[in-house]
Amino acid sequence: MDILTAYHGLLIRFGLYQLIFWPTVGYYVTVDAKKRELSSPQLRGVVYGFFGILGLVVYISQKPRATNS
């Protein structure tokens, strides 16, 4: 069994997912954390970016909401 095609290409699909979403989510989180002056924005970007869409959902859900008052 070839390692890349094992489990219907799970390793390839995971790699492509990481290639697309890790930098995108990581960049968004890093820029937003710098703008809000949070501690260690690069580390936040790497960690949340690793989890991709799930990391983005968690990050946005923890973000305080702005009031329009």
C-alpha cells in the first residue's frame, strides 16, 4: 500500500487543506491580533491557522463584539 494513497488519499487531502487554510487563517488572526494589541500575535496565527476553518470559527467566537451604542 502506498503511503500517499492509503485511506483514500487522506494524507494528500490533509496536506492540501493545510496548504490552503493554514496561511489564510493564520494571516487573518495575526493581523487582527496585532490590531487589537493582543499578546504574541504570530503564535496565535500559527496555532489557529493549523486548525483551519475550525480555528477561525473558534477565534471569531472568542472575539468581543463591538457595540453600536
